Amino acid sequence: MEKLSNQQLAAIRKRLLQLEKNLSQQIEINRDAASIVALDQTSVGRISRMEAIQQQSIALSTRRKTCLRLKRVQDALRALADNGYGFCEQCNELIAFERLLARPEANLCISCQNHADTKT
Ligand SMILES: [Zn+2]
């Protein structure tokens, strides 16, 4: 099984660091939106409380997903430092470089991912 070249690893590392930065920023921006809805009608303004609660739950779920993705990105960066990056968690095969470039935080190869997707 071929290994990723240093050049490929460097490209992925760059992408991961960029993602880490973007995701952290998103979490920061999202923090206010996800904070508890003020029950005080005056601060809610024209939007109804129902709408505010709905928006909050969307913001919370986005935030959860973003946090999860950030954690994966950080795991990938750690794996990269340990030379254990790019292997599928399920079958231990090297994940295709194209896939890693598109989703550098991927921890499953395409076939295991498809398998996992059809299961859920
Ligand atoms: Zn796999």
C-alpha cells in the first residue's frame, strides 16, 4: 500500500489548519445565536418567541455539528503529527488522497463511509 508523500501530507496539513481556523471562527460567531433565548419580549423584538426558539435550535444543531467537525480536524492533526494520518478507522486501508483533500478530517475510506451511510 502506497503512503502519502511529504508533499501531499503538507498540503493536507495546510487544509486542516485552515479548517481548524474557520471552524473555530464559526463556533465563535454561532455562540450568540445559540445562547438561551431571552424570554423578555422587548429584546426578542418583532420575531415571535416560537421563531426565536426555532432559530435557537437550528443554531444549536449547527453548533454541535461544527464542534464535532472541529474535533475531527484536531484528531486528524494529531494523527498527522504521529504519522498515523490517512488510514481508514474501519479497514486500516490508506484513504484516497483525493478524498482526503476534499475532506481532510475523514476517518473512513470511501467504501467504509458508504457502508456507514447506508446503515444509518
Ligand atoms: Zn475502510
